[in-house]
Amino acid sequence: MLSPVDAQYFYESCHEVIRNTTTSDAQKLWDYKNISEELAITLCRNMENRRFFYHFYDRLNFIIEACRLPQIWHRHFNRLKYLFLKATSGQRISTEDWQDALFIITQWIKTCSGTPVPPKLQEQLKEHVLSPQLPSSHEHSSKVRLLVTKSPTPYNNTFWKVEGISPELGETSILIRDIPYSSPDGTRRYTFKLTETIKFVSPNQSIHLTQLIHSPEGWQTTDESLLIVEPDYLVDVSTIAQCYHRFSTLPLLALVNRFLNQPPSLAAFLGNLTNELFDLFISNPDIEENDAIRQVLDSKKTELVLLQRQLKEEEITEAHIYSELQRYFKNIKNIIPQYTSGKWHTLTEPHFYAPFYGLQGRIDLLLIDKKTPQHQNIIELKSGKPPSYHIWDNHLLQVSAYNLLLEDATPQRRGNSAVFYVRMDKEGLRDCGDLLYEKQLLLQIRNHIVFYERLLCRMTSDTMGRMLEQIRNSSLPNFLQEPIRNFIHTWQAASTLDQAYIAAHSAFLARELRTAKIGSFASNHTSKGFAALWQEPASSKTNDFNFAEGLMVKQWELATARLCLQSRQDKHNTVAFREGDIVLLYPEDYRDNPTGHPILRGMLDKVDAGQFVVKLRNRFVDPAIFKQRPYWCMESDWIETTFTPLFQSLGAFLQADARKKALIYGQERPRFAPLPQLSERFQELTSTQKAELQRALAAQDYYLLQGPPGTGKTSALLRKMAEYLYHYTTETIALIAFTNRATDEIALKLHQAEIPFVRLGMGSNEEKLIPYRLHQKEEDAHALLERLRHCRVWVSTVSSFARYKPLCGNIDTLIVDEASQLLEAHLCGLIAHCKRFILIGDEKQLPAVVMQETQEEDTNFEKQSKSKNKDKELLQENGLYPLHLSLFERLLYNAQQKGWTEAYGMLKEHFRCHEDIMHAFNTLFYKQLKAATSQQKTPLPATGHPIFDSGRLVFIPTDAEEQPKVHEQEATLTVRLIEDYLRLHPDCLPEDIGVIAPFRAQIAHIKSKLPTSLASHITIDTVERFQGSERRLIIMSAAVNHPRHLQSIEALDIHGTVDRKLNVAISRAKEQFILLGAASILCLSPFYKQLIESFCKRVPIDVFNK
């Protein structure tokens, strides 16, 4: 079950936690939680590699049965579950707690491997006695967290009984009953069927409950109780509010809406403008009406043009919008100042996460009493038509959610909540009153949304059909009736293959979304989700380098919403943040309770030597808050809406014509016209490049261009494609890429070629590229509309193109760079509605980022319904499986298997690396490359240095060390190599050196040893950050101290014939590549073994030391 080698690894990991005497009890318990998760994953993989697990605790149950462990292990694992619940719920952790965990884990390793516990661990535990039982409580409990251990069962005709482990109550059972409701006027009766909700809860799921009482029969719910299922899976407040219509709950709408790409509406546009106007007035109460409206309209020119192009232009006039905003501004000015006096801290659109209630959302206006911070008022802005009296029900539902957000952050919160109907001259600000009914209704809808989202992870074509039939028979809001019925009609008219394809990719995306939210324990690794924000201790986040603390506020620029932060001298933040990253901020006082304060969200505008400039999304934050709380923490943020265009892409693909789908499926052979003639403009290309350019341009449906490293796929081929299409055709073209960096590189090449274009989305700040941006400050909406009408060339990231495609009209040719880094869902909906597409990529370099273990695709189909297996078999028969492949890779394999040689080609002249370096990765992975210039064959210049004079590729063997994922010797050697290289090569800048390390701990260790002046200029990072770039010298510190670490530094393709990470690492080096690592471990990989033995000069450390 567990090999002696693995047992030794886990024993060493356990001891490493004890050896670190600086960590707290809470951190030690968290470390043992991580070790136990890795141990469980290893055992399950060794026994049954293809089983799917939703949660770590599912693994523990499986291990007891599969390993036939004695009954006492039920108690041991329950103790672990209880301890880990304490760790994630922020309760105080004692020394006895982590020692209990250590005792259980060591006995677990011993039982499953037969390997004795090492003496050093026995010594640590020799006097430790395992706590005999879990604590219990017999008091009233207002908030309870429960890990369900058994399926709920009916009890006494009235209740359902749920059993579990609670950090508040210990091992317990709770009786749950329905809650009857009658409105105060008696006109409405309703029953909150908590028993219907609890039926769908499975063992090892978490639930939260409020307002329990203890009766002779045990704990039970009351009429005021709230029930929350899977609370770590946060649902946005706006999503829930959209699922309530005319006293009907429609939670299925949340799922179906994912696939709809609805056109913009005037009402929604006015709502956005009103919010902007409201925020602007809050930040500057003295602003003149005309200036305010003009400023808001100028900031939304692009959205206005988008609206005008999709609707009839005569219906959308700026004059009409202006007059509406005039009325809104007057009402805002009459009402709001009396509520924003000097006694309040004022925040617009602060974001809150409520992990107890499973909610997230942002509040239009939050007022916090400066003297009594628990006193907090909410104002929710609405620009639509108000009811004749009181407040619309769905608006009350929304405000009830905001109340829960504040209650979770500030349990003692007092204050009022109101809705402001801004179009009302009088009585527009309306108090919401007590909202217990709305809270219960809101959470009922939320729980059902969670169930549907979980169902989406296992979606089949049959299930999708039943759900669509269910929603077709529901009472839908007017604005959704047509798009939903159109989607249902398209689904019903689709082929069985179409339906299987959409269902399978929907499930794949849903699993990605779930993993991003709450992490994954599902297969052979554990990945953290966004829930780590409130679950994980700050010290553990520091180890992942996505957390900075002690950031002092230097400046708050209200006009530009830029916050300048500086690392405090006593805080040395080694972080992985980069310009363009999205981040969140909260005061350092809330270091151990991040969700207890309004969250500020933004994007890093600048990162430089411990200084961070963040462009906040919040239009107004009271400067007094930064004076009151001068030190802040920063973490990586995550935005759920990044999944929106992926689901919408599937919806768009479903609407494509049958022939286009057949092309994308790889069923129909692409067509080609005769090769075009090339003019003298293209004479600078090599013969291979010319041939590939002609073949791509001759494609009538699609062409696949493989561009190995350094072959000029962007600098030469993509640019020349654009030149030909612009100068020799009348086509409208779009050039898109996955990342902003690659998209900016495309923009630069077009600028150099003097091709006019429009850059969609967030473009580069480089001065020469600013004129191509979509949004120009001095341009009015009419001028923008005219510029867009005459545009033939569009440049964009994939995500921005999905958003702005209606601006572009019909696209004749879509050219996709970095196509091998994109999932099918990124592209299928875009290319299905273009006349032809050209995909440029390299399936032998880094693939699309997938968070779930790719084997989950198989395990999710196993032991499922016949429908699930039917879908899978159909996809496999048509070559549409596995799902994690990029569209580029799948179509390439398809064309190769079917002999469609005209549909693909490869660039074979390499321009970047010295021939010796190129020879290594060409022999290992490509077989067809050749050096393109004589400069790539020059001999290595002598420096007198034993390493640098040894060869273009050098291997320095090191010994494995005890500390996991950190190698002291390699870090020291790396720093010496950098300093020696710069000393011996005066013409080399620090920016010309790159250091690749697979583990963040090793990256931080190397940075800590480098002088600050060098560390800020040399890229030291994982190989993923180097794709698309090059360096004169690449040093790779493998830092593998155990065979288990080898899988972390590999990225094998589906055939096992290419290590993509190693390919990218070697091919970044223009002049020299130096590898440091333990030979005995690295040579377990056939690729590293061949690299070390056949291409690298092996230089012992002793030579270097001399």
C-alpha cells in the first residue's frame, strides 16, 4: 500500500515540521493537514488510480475499507477531521492538537507500510496520550459548523436527522424540520423545506446552521434557523437575486444563464452609468452636474458604441441618456449628502466574502460610524422603475444578503439598510426593515444553486435535456424568455454528438470552477482554491509567496483610485506578485480574519523593490480609513467571471452550422485554394517560412502551424500573414492570443509593419501603442463609431475578443497565437462564427492550464449512469477525448492520423539558441530543427571559469538534502554562478540571466541570497513564467530531494514522449544552459537522463569550489 521509500518521505516531512521551531501551533497543525492529504492521495493512487473523490474526507473512508484498517481507525480519522475543522474555522490550536495529528499520521504510515516510526519521532511522542474523545456542548448555539458523517435520515415524521462532527459541538446529531412562514398581513404563506434541502447532503459535505436549541431529543433547528450547504462554495449575491421572479424561485436559471450571451440593454447600460454617477458624486460632492454627467459618459464610450451597434442606433441617443442622468443626478444630490456627513467612513462598492453563509458580493454604499464601527448602514442603488409602495421582492432579497455579509464580518453589527430608487423625486430612499424571511428564502435558493453546480460537474446530455425541459415549463422573466427558449430549441435540434460534446465540456469547466473556488482533493494531487483566503493561516500563505503583510500606505490618489504601498522595514516580503496581477487588500489587524473587514480589490499597476501600486476597483474609499489603518495585507485575487466567456463559447458553438461543427470535430477535411503568389515584400522570409505562409493563406477553412521555440512564428510568420491579408485582400481579420504579453507583441509587430488596427481590451502603456487602443480620451462616441466602422484589423486577448466581438462585425480570418495554451472552450464558439481560422502553437511546449487532475475526466465517467458512459464512448469514437487537450493539439493529432498533410505544417529554422543547445531539445523532442544562422555555430569564448568554459550545456550534480522543496547548496551555487557570470561578461545585463526553479520555496531561497540590486532585475521563477521569452544564460535549480518531487518538475504529453517543461526550460537559453540537481533522482526521468548523459558536460562541484 505504501512503499518503504514513500514511508520514509512522509516520516521526514513530519519531522521537518517539528524541526522548524519558529512556527506556531496553528501552523504546525496546518502542515500536518497538508501531509495527511498528500499521504491519502498517495495511498489511493497506489490502490486505485482511477477513482474520483470529491473531498479529502472521502479518501479517509475509502482507505479504511480498502486497507481493511481496524475499527479504531474510525475514531482516529474522526479525531483528524475534528482537528482539521478547528484549523480551518479559526479556533485556537494547542500543542496537544498538533501532537494528536502527528501521532495519528505516524501510526497511519506505520500501519500502511510496515515501516517502523523513526526514533526521532518516537522520542517526540513518547509521553503523548491521544485525546480520548471529542468535546461536546449542551448550551444554546447560535452558529454551528458541521461535517456530515452519515447520510441524513427521516426522524419522527417531522424531522430529518443529520449526524456529524462539529468544532463547536463535537460528535453530534441535529434534528432539522421545515419552517412555516406567514406574512404579517396574512396574504402569503410559505414553507421553507429544510428537510428537502438536507436530503441532498452527502457524507463529508459541510453544512452551517444557526439558532439551534437543545431539547430532550437533542439539538434541533428553530423557526429562526438558517441552513447553508457547502459554505466554502461562495455564490454571488446578484446570481441568487436573478433566480427569484414573481414569488417563484428559479435556481436552475443560474446554471442555464451561464451559456447565454445576452446582448446589452439600454436599461442595464443606464444602471451602470447611474452607479458611476453615484460613485463620482460620493467622491466629489461639489462636482457640477454637467461635468459629472460628461465624465461618466466619456468613461463609457465603448459600451455606448457597443449598445448602438447591437440595437437600433436611433433608439440610443446620447441626448436621451443625458436627460435621464440629469434627473438621477438631482435626486442623488438631494438625498445622499445627509447620509454621508463627517461622522461616517464612506466606501463605495466594498467587496465582502461571507464564508459562514456561503455568500459574496459588493455593496453600493457602506457607511461605517467612525466612533462605533459596529454601526454600519447600507444603501443599495436602483435605477429601474420602483413599485408604487415599499420595495421589489428581489431587491429585498438582495439587501438581506448584504445584511448577512455584514453580519458575518461584524457579528455585533447594528444599523439600517435601504434601497434608493434614484429615478424617484420623492420617497426614493426606502427602508428595508426586518428581513428574516428574505434571509431564509435567499439561502434556500443559494443551496439549490450549489446542488445544481455540483450536478453540472457530472453533467450528461440526458441530464442537460431534462433540466432544460424543466426550465422551459417555468415562469421566466420577460427579458429571458426569448434567449432561453432559443437555447432550448437549439439544444433539441442538435445532434447527439453535439449534445455529448457540450455536456462533457460543461462538466469539465464546472470542475475547473469548483477547483478554483474550493480546491480539489479529487485525484492525484491537492490544489488550493480561493477558500484558502479564510481557511489557511497567514504563515502558510507566506510560504506560497502570494501573501504580503506590513504594507504601509504611502499615498492614496483619489482621482485615479491608485493606492501606493511600501513594505515595512521589519517585513521582508518575498512574493510572486507581478504587474497586471489582480489582488485584494485588507488591514493588517485582520491578518488572521481577512473576511472580517471590507475587501479592497484591484490590479497591480507597478511592482518595484518592495513598493506596490494598486489600481483599486473601488471608486471611493474614505482617506481617513488609511490613516486609521496604515498597514495592510495583500493576497492574490480570483474572479469567477473569467469562466463566463468559456461557458458562453459552448453556447455559441451549439448555434454553429453543421459543416462548421464537422470541421471543428475533425470529421470533415479542410479545403484549400491554390497557393497565392508572394511579392517582393516577403523576400526576407526563408524558403520554409514562405512555404508555410502560402499554405496558411491558401486555407479556406483552417490551417495548423506548429512553431517550435525560436522559429519566428510571431516575429515573422504572423506579421507577414497580417501584411498579406491587409495589403492584398479586403478581408477583416482578428489576431488574438491568450496573454496580454503575447497580444502586445502582436500589436508591436503590426505597428512596425505600419498596419492600422484597434487593440481591444487593456493594451500596453508603451507610448507607440497607445494610439491603437479602443478607448481614446479625446475621441467622442461618434468619432469612435466611425473609427470602428472602418477598422479591418483587430488585436485582442481571447477573453477581450469574446466580450467585444459584436464591435468587430463579421471576421473573415481569425489568427490565434499561443493556440496550444487554450482549451477547446476558449475557442470553439469564436472560430465557429468566422469564415476561416489559423491556429499557431506548439503542442510540445506548455499546455493549457488545467487545475483539476486530468485523470478526473475518466474517473468522472466511471461508475456513473449509462448516459455518462454513452457520452464518453461517442466522444472517444469521434476523437474528441480527452477534454484537457487544446483544440490545436486535437486537430493536429486528427490531421496526422488521417493523413491530411495539407492541413498542418511546422517551421524548421531555429534562430534563438546556439546550435549545441538547439541540438539537445531537437534530438529529445522535435527531430527536424536546424540552426538558421552562422552566429549560432560560434565557439564558446574562453573565460577561465571551470563551469562557463565547460560547454554550452552543463550539469552540476548535487546531493539530495533533507528539507523538502528547498536545496541550500543549489541556491548558494546559483548565486555564485550569477555573480561570476556578470563579472566575467561585462556586456551582460542582469536582465539577460534567468533562473528556473520548480518550487516557490526554492525561488524565495535563491532571491533571499541575492543582493537586492540583482534580485529585482533577474527573473527567478517557475518555467511557466518563461514561456515566450529568452535569456542569454539560463540556470535551472531542480531542487529535487526525493523521487516524489520528480513528478512536480515534469509535464508529459498524453503520449509520454515529450516533457514540455524541460523543453521550454532548455529552449529559453540563447548561449548557455546550466542544470543543478541530484543525478540519482533526475536520471529516473528518461528525458533528464538523456539530457545529462548525452548533451551536458558534467562538472563536479569540487571543480567549481576550487
